[in-house]
Amino acid sequence: MDNLTFRHSILLLEGLKVTPQSSYPVFIMLLLAYVFTMISNIGLIVLISTEKNLHHPMHFLFCNLPLNDILGTTVILPRLMEDILKETSERYITYAECVTQAYFVHVFIAACHYVLIIMAFDRYVAICNPLRYSSIMTYKMVIKLSASAWGLAILLVTIMLGLTVRLSHCRSKIENPFCDNASLFKLSCESVVINNVYGIIYTVAVLCFSAVSIFLTYVKIAAVCKSSKNQALNSKAIKTCSTHLAVYLIMFFSGAIMTFLHRFPEYSDSRKLSSIMFHIVPPGLNPLVYGLQTKEIRQKMAKLWWRKKINSL
């Protein structure tokens, strides 16, 4: 009964460590980053949804990325900004809220990889099998690929959090700016070997699966481009693939820095800051990198801007 009561108790969340003098400037910076991320990602989704010329499998698959970025930013920034304006001793969160936040934090991280994998597959079909592209990348296939990306992320994260919530806990402080799986199972005084093993296998599997999949995809694309004498095809392939690769590298290195710093307790504050930046930098840069570098989207944005400017005169 005590464990059940404590399982649903109030936890103390460490939040972001800032001095009282810097709390408001940091709050404003995070607010601006959040507003920019939301406007740019929602704007891209609306643009692709409303413009018929952008109703292509490539763009519909891309919509998974801003949707995930909205999730990843929203799941931590509003709560983080709220806690910044509170005293560190008053940053309380219920266990249920903490589990919910941790769940969506990990869904966001996993979906980052899977969404970029299905986008790489789309580029592979478009460049390596251009004549069969329309028959392979149907709207039904787009739905299947999107569902598989989100479904796999949700399934694996559900198992991971399921292993954690089964534990009773004897501590009440989350030593992290926000809730995640590791912070939750560290509350327990029981053996967490299973949690650690699953967490390591899960992390390595996701990183290796995405890295190997995308590497092999680009090797095949590079081989096709090298053997092809079609300069127009090669130029288009370089533009679309470089954009996708840039987005992947931003996400991969942001996550790798966070994971690397986990192994060095003396850099605990740097790790915590990098974990926050993972939810800010990729979601903020993805619309700029992918949206502005995609010719069709860039042209539509330019037309809308000129139309708005003319109407205001």
C-alpha cells in the first residue's frame, strides 16, 4: 500500500539551473525559440496541406518531421519555462505527469530516426527507380511508411516505460531538467539491471539501424548517380539528398553529444543543457534547412510572401 501511495506522489523536478538574475532573459530566449519553432513547423504543414502543387509523396512524408518537431518541443519547453520562474524548491510534478512527459520525450527521439529513414527510402526510390516511383510511392504506401515509423517508436517506448513504471520508488527528486526514462528508474531502490540493459540495447539498436539504413541508401544513390550520365538527375539528387542528410546529421550529432556526455558524470550540467538543446536545435533548424532548400516549398513561400506584400500596399 505504501508503494502504491508513493508511486503517485509528488516529485521534485530539478528543472534548468539558472540564477535569479538570468531567469527572465533565459525565459524570453526559450519563449522566442518555442514560438519560432511552432510557427515555422505549423506553417510548413499548413502550406503542404493547402497547396495542391505540393501534394506529392515526398512532401507528405516530410510532414511527419514537423509534426514530430512540434511534439518534441512542446513536451518540454512550456513546462521548462514555467519552472524557470519558480524557486527550485517549488518545481513539483506528479508521478503521472512525469511518466507522460518521459513517454513523449522518448517517442520524439525514436520517431526522429524512423521518420528520416522512411524519407531516405523515398529518395532512394525516386532516384534509383524513377520510372516505378509513382507505382511504388502511392498514398497508401505513404500511410504505411508513416504508420510503421510512428508505430515502431510507440511500441519500443511503451515497453521501455512499462519496465520502469512497474518499479516502486524510494526517492522523490528528478535530477534532470525534465523527465525521461533514466530519471524515472533512478528513483527506485530496486534492481534496475533490466532497465539499463534494455535502455542500452534500445539506444544502440535505434542509432545503428538509422545510421546503417541511411548509409546504405546513400551508397546506392551515389552508385546510381556515378553511373548515370544524366546531369539534371544528378543535380536534383544532390540537392534533395544533401538537404535530407543535413537534417539527419543535425539530429544525429545533437543526440550523440547528449549520449556521449552521459558517460561522464563530471559533465552532468553540460549533458543536461545538451538534452534541452536536442529539443530546440533540430526542431528549429529543420524547417529552415528542409523547407528553404526544397525548391517547390521555397517557391510557394516566395509567392505567398509577394502576394501578402502586394495586398498590403
